[in-house]
Amino acid sequence: MAFSSAVPASQRLPVTVLTGYLGAGKTTLLNRILTHEHGLKVAVIVNEFGEVGIDNQLVVNADEEIFEMNNGCICCTVRGDLIRIIGNLMKRRDRFDHLVIETTGLADPAPVIQTFFVDEDLRDELRLDAVVTLVDLKHVLQHWEAEEVQEQLAFADVLLLNKSDLVDESERRSIEQRIRAINPVARLLTATGAAVPMEQILGVEAFELERALSLDPGFLVEEHEHEHDAAVGSLALAEERPMDLDRLGSWLADLVAERGPDLFRMKGIIQLKGEGRRYVFQSVHMLLDGDFDRAWHDGEQRATQFVIIGRNLDPEALRSGFHACVA
């Protein structure tokens, strides 16, 4: 079976795969891509692990084509949907210059890469520009043994060591050495807030099929059976009544103090009583962050949507605590 295309690379749509473990800063980088004056029209596919799509609501309101996939992980259960969405996108090929695919934090990038080589139609229409892996310098060692982390590091063409402001220089060097032991050839960038020059992310032509095959000689011909850690799950919470910020903050603080190591990622769009703006909350383990976002649009349904991703979650207790924060 041939995995190359007869169509010249210059005529195929460049694709960037954004990956990285939960909370590494993928959506932050995506927003930088969408707001930067690089002159490219960018189409985006966002895949989330939870049942409710929060990232899609946090992507800036740019004049771009944005598609959300939140009914499964792009590397396993919804690969067929990915092919279908890309197929529909290619019918409007003249409307964009670059495609960015943001994977879930729990995705193995290998099956996603495989998609661009084993599907004959996609192979002739797309070329993989680079796999960009973001690394949360503050928390990556907590998940170092996770298969997804190892795969995301190994298959990266560009490694963005993010949140450098949260570690000291010796910690950064130590992590960099461990990463280099896994992937000695990827381009290495260091940043805070995923602030990197766009020319080092887009149009870099960094993906090399030969290197991917050296990591996994069978990855183009084998059906990847990626299985997530069964103890890791997600819980989607929703509430149409306004929330009380003090109650919510107190509940989250107690929750993190008690279960922080098991709470990999929390994020939500919050409707607060008497407030005309959305409140956006995000956390990675013990680090909590929240701030007011844009105003609710006229006619927009005001509601709180909240997603928790973690290990051994107790859905009943979490639902009870969440709904007790109603104003």
C-alpha cells in the first residue's frame, strides 16, 4: 500500500494537530492562532473529552470555520466523524488556508496522524504540517507515566514547554532533559501563556513520516486500539438557575483541597446572579483560575455548563455540591 500522494504537497491543505495533556494550554494557543495577524484563514476542529463542549465556547469569536466534536475521543471513538467533517470542509476548500485540529488532552496522536495517510481521499487533499504538543511544565511530571503523555511527547514535531512562569530554571531544565530522552529531534519552544511566534507553529513543514514510522513501524497499517484509563472519566454539570460566586468558590476550594491530585481538569462557563457577563472558570489540579469574560449576547441562553475530568470521580457527590451553589 502506498502512503504518498500524487498531488503535489503545495496543492494540499496544511494541517496542524494541536495536542498535549489536560490543561496544557491548547485552547489558549488556539485563540492566539485565531487572533494573530498571520494572513491565513484557519478552519478549526475542536475535540473534547467531556460530554459538554466548553473549549468551543472559549474559542474567540473569530471569523473562522470552527467545528466541535465532543461525543468521544478523536483518536478512537469518533475517528469516522473526523473524516466526515474534514470531507465536508474540503467542499469549501477555497474558504480557508490552513486546518488546525485540537485533540482532547487524553488523545493518542498516532491514530490521528494515521488518518491523513490511510484514507485515500484525505491523503490527496491534506498534508500534515506538524504535530504541536504543549507541555504543562507545572504538572507534566504528575502524569509522566500516562501512556497518552508519552505518545504526545514522542510524536511531536514541535514541543511547546508552556507555563514556564510556574517553575524555576532548574525544574525546567530537568523536565527538558526527560523530554529530550523521549524525543530528541522535535523543535523546542518555551513560553508563558502559549505566547509563541506563529511562524514557529504554522507552515513549519516539520512532520516527517519516516520519523513517525521509526517510533511505531506498524502505525500506518495497524488498527490502533487506544484504550483510556478506565479510572479516568468526566462529568458534565449544567444549571439554568444563576449561581452564587461565593458558594461556588467555597465549594471548589474545598473540593480541590480534598481531591486536587485526582481532579485533572475542571472548566466551566458560569452564569452568576445579577451579572451580565459570563464567568469563566478553569483549573488544573490545585491551580484555580477564574475571571469575567464577555457579556451574554442578546437571545443567548444563559446557563452554567461545567465539566470535571479526573480519576475515580463521585458523580452523585459532585452533582450535589455543584447544585448547592445555586444563588
